[in-house]
Amino acid sequence: MEYGLIGEKLGHSFSKMIHEKLANYTYDLHPLPKSELNNFFEKKEFRAINVTIPYKIDVMPYLYHIDDKAKAVGSVNTIVNQNGKLFGYNTDFDGFLYLLNKNHIDVKNKKVLVLGKGGASKAIIAVLNYLQAKEIITVYYKNSPNTITYEICQKLHNDADVIINTTPVGMYPNIDDCPIDLEHYTKCKAVVDIIYNPIKTKLILEAQKRNIIAVGGLEMLIAQAKYAVEIFLNTSISEHRIDDIYKELLFEKKNVVLIGMPSCGKTTIGIELAKLLQKDFVDIDAEIVSKIGMPISDYFEKYGECAFRDIEQEVIKEYSVKNNFVISTGGGCIKRKQNMMYLYMNGAILFIQRDLSKLVVGEGRPLSSSIEALEKMYQERLPLYTLYAQKSIENNTTTEYAVNQSKTAFLDILQK
């Protein structure tokens, strides 16, 4: 390996894609158990590497020299091998500073909660001090020096202005997890989660639900990578490349999720949209049929709607954590908030609208077996489709028109 990333678990990492957009080299992901760390650094078989969870502090004793910024931070995420001597740097500081500035999050004279006490938290705290935060509280899951527990934090610091998550809680594949309950932090104005996979964690979605400024970690990841490449290659890269790559990654990693009434055209549009955007396509209902081994109408009759919705939620969760898909959902997926939370994590939600008179009655659809049932269902679900959709697409003319409108809507969502 010449260039790459070491860490305990790297299945979630976007770093290879980012580095290879920034520089003309191959960047390898090298998962490394702690037992092999010493052997890895004795061999020094690399030109330059990045370091991620949980080794940003553990690597420091192996280094010949640590630059002043990394010393001040107390952790290293970038190492360069110069003729067998290892030089350590920290680009998380500049990456996090970029993230705050880019998203206009002002921490000066504010009370800030930092969740976690690992290597990443040290860079974040250094930035907060640099920006003159009034009070910085480090929160940890158990009693530990210079930290407080979540229970004490909720009692004594529920007036915090900004909350920053530096833990892996909520990271793929554990997407149901959330490090803190925002319900108690009613004065919070901004939430930052340095996790980037999923693109929006449960914490970010909970913050957005409360109209709190909420920012994920993807921009920080790209920014720190840009600064690392500059150190690796002793070069300079335009700051504009950070935003360019951020937009490229959103396009490549985001899913397009189609919601709407049964027979509104989600599958037909989805197949063509996937071709146009060069994404994979999945029909959730088709995946459910494959999983249960029978038509959905038979499953409804045998086990009832609740059992079906449980299976549907499992399948939606499975595909929500994937990237670069067009996902056609079943008409009733909006009936469970949990489904929509999963779909929002990596997805842009489009509501496919089709006139009621053009929808199909019957044909194995258990909840739209008659015109009356269809009309009732439409009136019940329309407020939910409208609530969850980021854009609405009219599908009353041609498929081509609806597909092109869907592409435009997806691109518009990415710009926001």
C-alpha cells in the first residue's frame, strides 16, 4: 500500500472515492485490528496514510515527529513516511473549521456539548477553543476524567446552544441509534454529526424535525482529505474542490425514493430514471414478494396488514442504507414514520402524483379492491405523501415527461 486509510472498521468509508478524485494515486482501505498495529508500524510499508477510529491517539508513539497543530490537538489523522521516519499531522482541525464556516455555525460565546472523547473530539475541541466558544462540555457514556455523563448533562446543561457528535453512534450499520435525546435540549440552535454514512443520521433527522440547523460530516471528510492530500504530495489544491466533490458525492451516493399511490407509476418511472441517472433500481414490493414467497394479497389475507408492514419495514431498512439506488416504494410505506426516517437517511423523496381516475382498481391490490376503497385510501394518504415529499412529480401524461421532471427535482434537492 502506497496511500490509504487505516482503522478498525472501514466498510462504511467514502475515503477511497474522495482521495482518488483529489489526486492521481490509488488509495487503499486497510482495516487493521489493534493486535496488528505494532507490526504495521514496524514495517512502515506505505508512503502516506490517514488514520481513523479508533487509532488517532494510539498511532502517536510510533511517530518520529508530530507537527505543532497535531500536538496541540492531541491526535493524529495523517502520517507521511519520509525515508523511514514517520511525520504526523492533524487535518481534522481544518476540516471541522471548514464545516462550521461553510454552514455558518457560530460557536463564539456559546455553550457547546461535544459527545465522545476520542481522537476526533480532540480536534473538534481545539477548533471550538480557537473560535472562542464560551463553554465546552465533553459528554461520555460512563464516568471518566474531564467528562460528564449523559444523565448529568441532561440535568445541568440542557441549555446548550450547539451539540456536536464525535462518536460512532448512529453510523452504518447501526442506523437506529442516536447518541442524545434532543427533546430535552430546547435551546439548541445547531447540531453537527461528523458521521457521514448514512448521509443523514437519526440525530440529524431529529434535529431537522425540530427546525434546528443540522449538518452531517461529509463536507468535513472531504475537507480534511483535501488538506491531507496537500501534505501527502506537498502540493496545493483549490478550496473550491471541496464543494465540487461534495456535490459529486451527493449525486453518486444519494438514493431517489419514489412514493405515491398504488399504480401511480412509481416502478415504470423508477426503472427509466435509474437508467438516466446511472443508478441501480429496486422495487420494494417485488423484494417483499421474493422474501415472503407469495403474492402480497395472499400474505395480507393470511397474516394481516400489520405483519405485512413489519416485513415492508425490514426491506425498506435494508435498502435505505445502500447508496446510488432509485427505490420504488409500496403505496402504504408512508404509514410508518420509521420507514420514512430510514428513507430520508440516504434519500431524496419524490411524490409521484397521478389523477385518481387513472389509478388501477383491484388486480391483486388488497387495499384498493374497489373505487370507494381507492378514494378513501387516497384521502387518508394524501396528507402523508405531501408531508414527506421533498418534491412532487405529475404523472398524467407521458412517462418520459415524469422521468425528466424527476431528474430535475432530484438535482434541485441536491442543491439545497
